[in-house]
Amino acid sequence: MWTEHHYDKVGFMRYIGSTFCLVMLWLVFALPARASVANAPGANLEVSLITYGPGETYWERFGHDAIELRDSASGETINFNYGVFDFDEKNFFLNFARGRMHYLMDAAPSNLDQSYYVEAGRSVTRQTLALTAEQASALRDFLLWNLRPENAGYNYDYYADNCTTRVRDALDKALSGVLKTQLVARAGGMTFRQQTARLMSAQPWLMLLMDLGLGPYADQPLSAWQESFLPEVLQVQLREVRIDNGHGGLQPLVQSEQLVSANRLDVPPATAPDLRLPLALAGLLLAALTAASRRWWPTGYALLGTLYLFSAGIIGLVLLALWTLTTHHSAWANANLLLFNPLAFLLLPTLWRSRRGFAASRFMDGVIALQLLAILIAVLLHLLPDSVQQNQPWLLFALQCWLALAWSLRRNR
């Protein structure tokens, strides 16, 4: 993965706001005479899931959510969320590259929190949940504990431990595991790769880079519990959850759902784009240009081949580093390393010699054969019945390019 693509509140000012809110909440404990979310009895607490639609910036594309607690006696309403990170943190970009992203929990008055999303044109939806007084009180106590400075930070993971999974897990904890039990039993609708491509499709180049960098982890079948790493999926799944009504029967977890503010931005597509045909055509075009320029424009051929080989080598180095030097487990064991790897750098001198009619050396013949063998292995791995990684688009692209380059480099032989 190239960037934190899910959730959106950024900057040091939000962290200052979180600290301020924390101080205010703890001050409330010293003023028991005043009703508030912090000291209200569970019977007065109204619990809601607030879901925010996708934004325009790349880290906002996956949406966001928060748990809202409202004290019915005082009217005080607080939003708790897990989406704060700070670009000014020491070694932020180094930690990001290594997969060690530090996130913080945050709390703010609901109207202040939601006004940001309303102004940005993003949808805001409130789902009021049917928690008992005991469950609401336990959830409040856990959120306040989690908000303490020593507990607020966590190590972010794109798919397994993010802003939404933290909200989901807090609700599940209050419901004594009912939420997880029901969602694990349901099949998810898409894989991590499909959801990523769908939501990032508004930024095509970034979508392609992320798809190229995802390994087999991103193609595993998901349960509804796993797919609830996305705010909109969690919102939809909660509608189907049933809980004990206290009288031996079941009732919906979601008591009511209200669209607080409608979306004013472009809506992501319902399905992931199919990249096979576009990348297959791109590979065919590049292969045809390589073959044609080899005959009619040797210098253009050398430039075009250099662009491809240099890009393939750089991509290979990045994929190898993601696998061996980082904790980005969604990028580990990426079969695209067979298609794009540092072997490409070795062929650059031979490429420039070939434009003048010189044949590849025996050693370079071996390098070319090794790369074609890697391509063959990638194809065979994909054809295996238990193949996991869905990298057909990149197979279709790279296969044609490498065949054209192999032919052009060995033409003088």
C-alpha cells in the first residue's frame, strides 16, 4: 500500500482539540452535580453510530465514523473516534513507509465534529442503537478509559486495525460479542482489493499503484466482520444485527436511522473497475510500439525500452522492500515481483547496444531467459486451482511487454 487511504481527520490541531476535550471530560468528574455524558446514568445515555461518507482527498476516500453518546438529561452530545494522525509527528513519513503508523483516539462535541463533514459536502448518517442502560454505561466507561493519554494511541493497520474496526470492536465489547458472532457468520461482498480499487477509482494512478502493490492477503474471501473495516459496510451490516430484547425475543440493534446531511460529492461506484482489458490493451500498445520502433526508429526504441526496464526495476525494488523491510503485510509475497523486478536493470546496457545492431551476450541471454521463466511461473501460479492473488491485469500487461523486449533484444542473434 502506498498511503493511508481510509480515514481523514488530520493535523496537530485535532490532537490539541482531543487533549482539550479530555481535560474537560475529566473535570466533569470533579463536578458531580452537573449532568453530563461522563457521569450520566446508563438509562440517560443514547448511543449512535455516526457514519461519514467518502471525501475528495485520497486519505478521505474510504469514509469515517464515530460513536456518539448523548445525555438525554443535559443534552450534551460527544463524538468519539479513532482517526487522528499528525503529519508533524517525528519521523512520520519514515514510520509510514515502514508500516508503523501511530493513530490517536479523539473526542469532541458532536456539532463541532459533524460540521466539518457537512461543510465538506460529505454525507452524515446517524444510527441510534438499542443498547441497554448497562451496555451504554459500559461503553461510555470504556471510551473514557480509552481516551486517557496513556491509552489513546494505537498502531494503525489499513484493513485489520483502523478507525472503523476500533469503533466496531468497542460496540462489540459493549454487546458482549454479539456483533462479531453474527457478522463472522456472514460472507462479505468484496475483497480488500476490490473495495480498495472501487473507492480509489477517482484517483486512477493511485488506484493502479495500490493494486500493483497489494499481495495475496488482499484477495482472501472476507466475512462481513472483516469487510466492516469500511464505515459504509459497518453501517449496512448493523441494520441486520439482532439482539436480545430482554423478553426472550430478538429486536433490531438499529432503532432508527437518520440522514443528518446529504452527500454533495461524487459517489464512488458500486463495484470495483475491471482492470484486465485496460491493462491488456496498454501492454499490447507498448509491445507493438517496441517492436515497430525497433525496426523504424532505433533511438525511440531505446528510450521506450529504457522507460519500461527502469520502471520495472524500481517497482521490483519497492515490492521487495515492502515484503522484507516493512510491516505492510497486505503487500507481502506479492507475485507481481515475478513480473517487475531488479533483473530489468541488467538489461539496460544491452538495450542500448541492440539499437546499433549488436547482439546480446550469452550472459544477457541467460538474464532474458530467467525473466521469461519468471513470467511463466507467474502465469502457472495464477492458473493453480487454489491461487489466491488476483493479478490478471498485471499478467496481461507485463507478458506482452516482456515478450516484445525479449524478441527485440535477441533479434540480432
